Amino acid sequence: MLQIQQIKENKATTIEGLKRKYFKDAEEIVEKVLVLDEKRRETQVELDTTLAKSNALAKEIGGLMKAGKKEEAETAKAETSALKVRSKELEEVLKSTEAELYEVLVTLPNLPHSSVPAGKTPEENEVVLENGTIPTLPENAQPHWDLIKKYDIIDFELGNKITGAGFPVYKGKGARIQRALINFFLDEAINAGYTEIQPPILINKESGFGTGQLPDKDGQMYHATEDDLFLIPTAEVPITNMYRDVILQETDLPIKNAGYTPCFRREAGSWGAHVRGLNRLHQFDKIEIVRIEKPENSYAALEEMSLHVQSILQKLELPYRVLRLCGGDMSFTSALTYDMEVWSAAQGRWLEVSSVSNFETYQANRLKLRMKTEGKSQLLHTLNGSALALPRILAAILENNQTETGIKIPKVLVPYCGFEEIA
């Protein structure tokens, strides 16, 4: 959530930033925020003045009565009664104004960092770098959805029978390579200084609001209505919410956590060849890295997170590229996002496997996550990233490493898998 002071002091910059994220009616909404804030402050001043005057008169009444000035005391009592009525009216106005202001503020997305390129579509994202060699496949190369049937390692039909579309069943070496990837990714995070966390995979509304999934992504999450809980779309949500309503000390920072969880996304309206097979699922596994940083260190931390993800892709020997997302393709809460994409050789296209983002103070303001320093408290910066999501990584491994006789396992995964080839 954007801070009022930030909007007031940087009105033009706020409007420009909202426009770069293609937020509708930016000028009107910002003006509404400022008008409501002015009304809130004026009402608060009048309320404080009214209460002070009422309290002063209440003290005078006793003195007037003692002095025998009954008529003046009665006049003061009448005035006090009127002031009490007025104070209650002002309290109601203040309460409703604050509620209306809050409702408007939560609809505003985070402002993009100055380095975010202009643009609305994925095609306008900026390619920062490319790494690796595009593999040459045999003439009879197949996409991963055919390979998994050929080697009987993932069963989509069985998942559809048990649950529905987008809930695959991993079998045999398919299940083992899933477990291998999870353990490998977690070990890489731990070696990079992250503390492993195993959080709940159900969250309450307060947690969903704290990281910005609610109300923005309400329809994209699975909702257990009887208990009013949501299945997590990413481990970012429970891990970041560990610090909701927390005041940290400077010595606590930086905080680096990593967690493995299954993730659940409704992905309503997704269809077509680009979401076939493992390309888009309703349930998938992911390792998430989450950081809490002092504001002056957060962008250096973001670059470090990007390099961490890239190092994993290099060890898996997957060709990849890094994109800086344009304003229109960024998430509601992010100030700057890097996407990592791997090359899917049989599909002949890039597949997104990770996003690493800096949210600056946006989530921290919702979470009331602060740091106390020199007797003052200030909002911190939150960051997170996928390190990594499994489905498309597995798709690229299967496609890029297929041979005439089977699928070779990347060398770094062999100790985790216990086998060198799927055949």
C-alpha cells in the first residue's frame, strides 16, 4: 500500500508511475486520495479542538459551582453537552472518511522503479542478458507432454480423474526427479545463506491482504469457504506474513528465508497450446526465497537474488535469459521485477521459471513491518523470488536433454536422483 505522505509529496510522480502500470483514472484517484486525506486531517483537528474545549469547560464547571455562579455553570454545562454531541458527530465523520480513504488506497498498485521500461505487453519487456547454448535436438524430438507418456513418468489423465485438469500425478522416476529438484533447490538456498522455513499452505484473509493477494487476486486463489481460508499461491505469502505487525531491530537484518511448498492457482481462463502439459498447472511445487532489507540495501539484494537463480540454471545447464519487466506486465505489488526464462527446445520458445521482485515499502506498509533505529521506526523493504518453480524447469530438462535412447539427467541432479537417465 502506498503511503499518504509519499503521494502528497510526489503527486506528479505518483500519477506518472500509476500510468506506467496502466492504472485507470490515475489523476482522479490520486486527487480523491488527497481530498479525503485533507478532510480527514481537518476533521481530526476540529475533533481535537472540540474535545479540548469540552474538557476545559468540564473543569471550569466545578469552580463556578463552588463560587456560587450557578447560572454560568449551567450555561457551561449546556455548552459542554453541545460539544459532546458535536464530538460524536466528528468521530463518525472521521471514521467514515478514514474507511473511505483506506478503501481507495488499497486499490492503488505499487509504483514502478525508475529503471522499469515503458510498455504494456510481455513483448515490450527488456532482455537484460542471455546465457547458454541452445541445444540441437534429434529430428524426432518430442515436446515434454509426449515424452512423459512415452516414459510413463507423469499422468495427467489420472490427475484429472482424482481431482481435475491441472493436477498431474508424478510416477516412478517422474516423482523421484521432482523430489530431487526440491532438495537441490533447497540446498542451494541454504548454501546461499537462507534459513529454511516450512510454513502452512493455508492462509487467512489478513495474510492475503498483507502481501497484496487480497483484494487484487481474490478470484485467482482457491478458497476454503467454511473456514474462510485460502490455499497459498506461493510460499511468499505465509513466509512474509511471519513478520506482520513486527518491529525489528537493525541487528536483525537482513532476513533471508527460503521455503518449499506446493502452490495452488485457479488460473481461470487459461487455455491453448501455450499452457499445455507442465506449462501451466493448478497445483505445482516451488521453492521461494524471501528477504527483508533496509531500504538502502534492497536493490543490491535484488541483484543478488537474480544471480542466485541464474547460478541454479547454470548448474542445470539450461539456456536462459533475464528480462526486466515493463510497467504493464508487472504485478500489482512490485516496484521492479526480473523474470528468468529457460529455452524449451522442443516447443521452440522461452518459458518463465522465476520472478524476483522488490516491493520496496508497499507490502511492509500493509504488514506494519518496521525497523526501530535511534528511537524511531521506519518501514522496511520486502523482496521475494522463485528459486525455483518446478514444472517448466522439468519440462525444459526433459525436452532439452532427450536423445535417441532416453533423457539424460543434468549431472548436478544425479546424486539427488540416484539415476543418470530416464529410458
